[in-house]
Amino acid sequence: MEEFAQQVVTGVSIGSIYAIIALAIVLIYRSTSVVNFAQGEMAMFTTFITWSFLLRMDFWPAFLLTIVVAFFIGAALEIVVMRPVERAPHLNSIVVTLGLLAIFNSVALWRYGPLQKPFPDPDNWCIGDSCLEIFQGDAFTAGAVTISRLNVGILFVALMIMVALFLMFNYTKLGLAMRATALNPVASQLVGINVSRMLALGWGLAAAVGAVAGVMTASSLNLSIDMMAGILIFGFAGAVLGGLDSPGGAIIGGLSVGVFQVLAGNYIDSQIDLMAAFAIIFIVLVIRPTGLFGRRLVRRV
Amino acid sequence: MIRVLKFQDVYASYGSVLALQGVSLKVAEGEVVALLGANGAGKSSTLRTISGLLRPSKGIVEFEGRRIDRTAPERIVQMGISQVPEGRQTFTELTVIENLRLGAYTRRDGRAVKQDLERVYTYFPVLAERRRQQAGLLSGGEQQMLAIGRALMAKPRLLLLDEPSLGLAPILVREIFEIIGKISKEEGLAILVVEQDASLALGIASHGYVLETGTVALHDTADNLKKSDSVRRAYLE
Ligand SMILES: Nc1ncnc2c1ncn2[C@@H]1O[C@H](COP(=O)(O)OP(=O)(O)O)[C@@H](O)[C@H]1O
Ligand SMILES: [Mg+2]
């Protein structure tokens, strides 16, 4: 029983990064019906940017600055690359995101080289002398269950993003306009919403959220060009499980995928964790085609 | 009378489909104008061109003396034109009050917005009762009221209505047209109303235009149009 509990805790820790990536995928999908396959590589690329900032500043300033830079990269991509293919069939847009995946990968390889780079754990949060020690220090234990400080910190960051997005979407005029744009672009234009701007904002937000996932991944592994490849697949699975258009679903989907992965790896065979996770997702999708929290099966075209 | 809208010799198309072929019409301050015509005549396209959703290839569109034929739709809303689109197009997954708030999206005068919300609720009390419900749960008539309320929340000086009677029971249609007439009187609002059912629109309009395949076939006062043989034959009987 304790072993099981430990695995769930480990699964949730791994899953929190999937959840963040799933959230980024959902942010773009719900407003444009486009699955951004470059989400992982964008996150990898922005983490290299963090790494270059880290040569000049402390962890948290570098992290915040990265989020801002990522936001503008995302918005610029929507305006420059996605907008020209906006009116074409969605498949075209999806192929363009595959192109972006390749481009980010090559540019990162060219600029930063193929070698892994050491990446620091996030510093604890300190104001003056009082510190919130959730990123560095001894692991937390309860009975035989342990969880590292870093994993607690990552979970905490995932939770913060969720709360921030929830507040924005539900309690601000901008959030309401973004939801409206995703639901009915023409009606949104007719109430005076600049729909193009909302789409650029959606991409910016997704890139910013992805950047967080990238930094958290690099902190728990190392910074490398291929670090997001597997995570994108699991994150995508989490997004699909959650229903693709539900931010809350993305979080729960991402966490569940992490737990499935660990349990399957442990109770069946660590070689097949990927396959077992997908088997469960497949079964869920057969029983509930819209995912656990999705509402619409077919989107407007 | 002050001219609110001037639409002069306008051409517009969807790809190779020519929808408007030289349409001209005018709306003056505070008046209700009917836009009649058979299915496919170009009524919706006319409204879409005014709102900026459809770009004219030729011709002039002026609102209160300013050219708007190259202006973005969101800017046109801000200038004072609201459209209630064909088929209502409410945000069905959002609540009634969220729909109404979105109507006021371009406005910065929060206090006045609150007053206007109350005014919309007095025109359509059912919206007040159902303010926390999802718009998709409203009946067709209630959704039409919501669509009109949402357009009013922008505090327009010109309201464009595209077939408000579409798919509604006759008794509801009469109620909605009565309220539209009342709104126009009380708010001094200019209204351009598209209808296939001519008698309804001519009941509240002072004059009307009849469109046929993208051109104006007839323009006269509402009373004369009601008496006109061709209108009677085509749209009233
Ligand atoms: N989205 C569209 N794409 C192509 N053709 C269209 C589109 N909308 C309308 N049309 C065409 O434009 C003409 C005018 O249509 P519309 O303005 O909708 O007429 P009405 O509102 O009077 O029924 C019709 O021939 C119609 O088939
Ligand atoms: Mg029409």
C-alpha cells in the first residue's frame, strides 16, 4: 500500500510537467482548433534562453524574463507564421506547427550545440531572510512516502499557473473576450473584440506557459535539445484525455498520465510504460470520445 | 433630418459570387428602415458590409459622415453600429449576463454600462430572471431577446437587425417587434431591419427598400410599399 502511495506521488510529480504542457496545448487548441506540435520544442528553446539569462542573473529574474520573452515569441509566431494559413484547412496549420518543431530544433542545435547543459534547481523563494523552502532542501517524507523538494516546487508552480489562468479567464474582461473568441469568432467581432489580437494573445500565453514547463523539466533533468520530445507526447496525451478544450481537464489529464506511466512501469514492466499509458487513454477515448472533460466532439470549421 | 448611414453604389462579393451589385440606401437619425427581399437577394450581405465583416469591392459606406468601408469590424462597433446577426449567434456556452457584458466590450464607461444593463432588463425582463443561466438553455425567442440586448449594450446609434423573426412562433415575433418599435422611439435609435416577412417590418418602419439579386428594385415609404402590388404579391401574401 505504501509502495502504491509512493508511486502515485511520483506519478503526480512527473505528471505536473505533462499537465503544464497539456495546458499550453489546450490554450491554442480551444481558440484555433490547431494542435501545436511545436509546443515542446518552443519550451526547449525558451529554456535555452533562460540558460543564457542565468549567466547574468539569478534564477527567478531569469525565469520571469523568459516568460515575458516567450510570450512575445508565441504572439509573433501567430502573427507571422500562423495567420497566413488561418483560413486554409486546419491540417495546413498543423503541418506548419510540425515545421516549427523542426525549425526550433535545428536553430537550438546550431546556436547551443548538441551537448547537455547543467541546469540549476530553482532557488527557494526568499523575501529578506524569510524563505519559502519548497525548491531546495531535504525531501519531504510521510511514513514511507517521500517527495523531493524540487517536485513539490514544480507541483506548486503548476498549481500557481492554473490558479492564475483560472482567475484571468473567469474574472477579467480580457479572459471573457478570449473565451468568447474561442466559442464564436464572428459574434466576437460583432461585439467589438479584435479577434486576431486574441489569437496572438492565446499563442503568447501558451508559449509562456510552455516556457515554465521547459524550465521545470531542465531543473529536474538537464538542459538538452531533446528533453521535451517525450514530454510533448505525454502532455499531448494528457490534453486529449482531458478533452482538448478544457484547461482544468488538461491538468487532471496530465497528472493522470503521469500516474498511469509510473504504475504501468512498476507493475508491468518499465519498458512498456509508454504503451500502457496509451492503452488506458485509448480505452477512455473509446468510451468517452470527447475526453474526460471535453464538451464538443466536432468543432466549427 | 441627420443622415446616419449612407450606402452608395456598393458592390461586394464572396470569391466569385457577386452578392451586392450597386446597392444604395440611406438611414436617417431615429428612423426605422426595412430591408426586404427574397432569400439570397443580398440583405445579410448588406448588413455584413455595414459591419465591416464583408469588404466592398466598390462604393462608399458612410456612418455619420465618416467613411467606414475600410474600417475594421471592432472599430465600427466602437463608432456606434451594432448588428444582431442572422440566427442570433449568442455565446451559447456563456451565461446571459456574460453575453450582455460582452456586448459592452468596447465601452469604458462602467457606470453607464450598469445603467444600460438595467435598461435592457426592463425591455426584456426574462433576461434578468435568467441572468445566471447558460444562453444555450434559453428558448429561441429568449435568445433573440438576448442577441438584441447584447447589441444594445454597445450603446449603438445604428442598430442592424437580421431577420429577428427567424424560426420563432408568431406570438413571440409580434412581441419582439413591439419591443423593437418601443426601443427605437425611446432611445431615438436608428434601425435597419432585414425581414422576409414584409408586413412585420413595414409595421414599424417609416420606409423600406426591396432588394432583388443584389440591387435595389424598389424604394418607397412603408405605406406605399404595403399598398404596392408587386410587394404584396411577392412578400405579403
Ligand atoms: N459565405 C458565403 N459564401 C459564398 N456565397 C455567399 C455567402 N453568403 C452569401 N452568399 C451568396 O450571396 C448572395 C446574397 O446572400 P445573402 O446576403 O445572404 O442574402 P439574403 O440575406 O438576402 O438571403 C447569395 O447568392 C448567396 O448565395
Ligand atoms: Mg440573410
